[in-house]
Amino acid sequence: ALIGACLESIASACSHHSYEVLLVDNGDGTTEQLVRDTYPQVRVVPSRGNIGFAAGNNLLASHARADLFQVLNPDMVLMPDAIDALLVGAQSHPEAGAWGGVTVFPDGRPDPGNAIAMPSLIEMASVATGRSRIGRQLMRGVTEDAVVDVLIGGFVMFSRNAWQDAAGLDERFFLYCEEVDLFYRLSAKGYHFWRIAK
């Protein structure tokens, strides 16, 4: 139900650069067939059933041909120039391992998911009391380009070098927190990450 709006938003989101679009269906194959029938420009990687977010994106990364690749959830609808902005960010900050954007709700409010904090005892305690200290601090700066600890996994661009250096997402994480683990491992290797707000 959502994939069409997502795919149709890509052209205006990346109108200044060349790109390819790859898709793997982690469902029953009906989305794969819809995309084959309706969006012939999309390169479909044959489905293996529901192998999970990490394994699905690792599979796509193994088929991608570019030195930079974008992980994109199928429920995302991209704003014009959204991917172009990340590519400009990658050119401006080539030393980084990943670049992400700011996701927003349909009414334009920033999604609190943009403020993912690296787990710590202090953050866990503050979340347990309903007051994520780090999350509140991160949301205050969400309208500015910034180096952050974790980028939202549904809209993030990686350099192939960083992805391969970390061996991609850990497939023991079926769904949720796999990007936090990946950014933790990349940080340990000296990479940092830019959130591009504009």
C-alpha cells in the first residue's frame, strides 16, 4: 500500500545525480510483483521471504553498484532534493562514514526518531522515567547540520568503505536497534556521522 508513494518520490529527491533503485520484498512476494509490473526501472533482488531488516539491507548492499548507497524504508515519502542534499553532505564531509536526513511527520513536525542516543546507563535510566535527557538535547538541534552518534535507519546513506569495514548490519538483529549497533561498531573504528538538516 505504501511502496508506490515511496518509489514515486525518489526522482524529485535525487534530480541532480544519477542513481539506481533496488528493492527486496521481505514479505510474501506481492510487493515484488507489484513493483515488477508497475516500476520496471527498479532492480528487484529476488525475495527470500521475511529475512529481517538487517539481512534484507545486507542483501541489497551486496547488489548495489555505487560507492554510496541509501537505505530507505518503504513507508518513507521523500521531499524534493532530499537525497541530493545527502550527496552534497557527503561531498562536504567525505571523511564521514554515513549521512542522514531529518524525517518529519506529514504535518512537518520533526520525528523524535531523529534523536536516537547511543545506549548508556544514564540514557536508559532517563528513558525509564519518561524523560530521555539525551533525546531532548538532540531534538533541540534537529534543524541544524550536525555530527551525531546515530542516524535514523530508515533514511541513511553509507559509504561503501564504511559499510564493508563493519561487514554491514548484524543479522542477529531481526528488526530494531540494528542501526544503533552498526553505528556503535563504526564509531569504534573511528567513523563519524552527519545529520544533514537542510
